[in-house]
Amino acid sequence: MSLMIELKNEEQFALMREAGLIVRGALETLRGEVKDGVTTARLDALAEDYIRSHEAVPSFKGYGHPPFPGVICASLNHEIVHGIPGKTVVHDGDIISIDCGAIFQGWHGDAAITVGCGEIDESLAELLRVTEQSMWHGIAAIQDGKRLGDIGTAIQGYVRSQGPYGIVEGYGGHGIGTEMHMDPFVHNHRSMDRGSRLKLRPGMALAIEPMLTLGSKFTLELDDDWTVVSRDGSPAAHFEQTVCLTEQGLWVTTAADGGKAGLAPFGVTVHP
């Protein structure tokens, strides 16, 4: 099956940047609200207020089958992705992954962070660090002429250098633009499938989102048809950025600085 790759121009990338900055603003607002006793419903309401007040529309609400009920995905501790916000209370020592998307004038931004509530265990703090840094390794591998599979290879190589973390399989990054989820699928590990041979080229936009656990790479989906958890109950972390490959280089549209700080250690210059 051939992949349908949507290529964007500079004007369209600029609209994706607007969507990305709205997502970043919402996530940073929520980061400051992750405190002992807050409910995931409260975080969800704050995200919706922020997105709509910036003349954008939440990407997630009503998405899929069954329709996703939240504006954010709020995944606590052993929940990896797609956690439904509700009455769940966040406590000191927990970690929570928050995934958020917004549509601005028809163009999407998508990003995720994992945040510790209060003081967290050192092993959890290290899990968050490794997951976020693995994302930047994957982003740095996005270069004109390289292969899609180079992204997953870079993520896996870094993770394996840091310890025996579980690299979640079956979930990964994706193309993004006029839709939230588009071709191609982006593995977070080395893959030999046909799509991994796809050549990267200017005009492409990808969401890069590694998910790691302190244990197994295997998952289960709960009866709500959305929440994905680690099969062995081990804690998980998830980070994501939307990345555009322009004629001049990379532009991380969901990073406040366009990805400058995250990519500096790799010698990659950001070119909006």
C-alpha cells in the first residue's frame, strides 16, 4: 500500500506554528497546575479554556470511535497514553502524561509532556529525562534525504545506552497537518517495514513521540476503549513535539523556541 504524504509550503507551516504555540501554551499552563489534589477533569477544563480563548479548536475532543470525551489525554503512572480525564486525583509522587492537540485555521499542532507531582522517585525522574531526550534524538535524525526509519533507530539507540527501559510497541509518531493523524507511521524503535525506507524531504511534518516504561514494552487497552497501560503495571512516560522539515531545515512548531535548545547538542540549527 502506498503512503499518502501531505507536503506543506511555508505559509502552511506558519499556520502549523500558530497551532503549535497554542498547544505549547496550554501544556505549560497545565504543567503549573499539576499539584497534589488536582483532578484530571480540572486539567482538561483549563486546557479547553486556553485553546478556545486563542481562537483554536481542541483536536482530541470527539475524535475517533468511540468519540474521545476529553480535550487532553491524561495518563497517570502506569497509564501510557489516551487516558480519559475525569475524577482521577493526582497525588504527590505521581507522574502524569498530558497529550494535547489544537487546530488553528485548519492546521494541527500536537505535543505531550510528562510531569512529576511534587517530589518523585529518582527512578521516575530519570525515566522522564531519558524519554524526553530520546525524543530529541529522534527529531535530530529528521534530515532531507535520510530515511524515516532513521528516527526510530536514533530513539532506540539512545534509550538502549541509558538502561533497560521498555520501548512501547504498537504506538508511535505520525504525519500531521490538515489532519491530526496522517501517513506515515513513525516507529520509536528500529524497524525493517516498508514505510521505514521512505525518504524524508522538505514539506513533511511529523509528530515524534517516544513512550517508555520502567518495565515491559507490552501494553493493554482498558475497557473504556481508550486508555493504554503497561501490561506489567510499570510507570510510563511520554513526550511529543510536532516537527516540520522546511527547505532551510527543522522547525519544531510546538516548542516555544522552535526547538533551538533541544537540538543544539546535536549541532542542528533551527530554520523557521
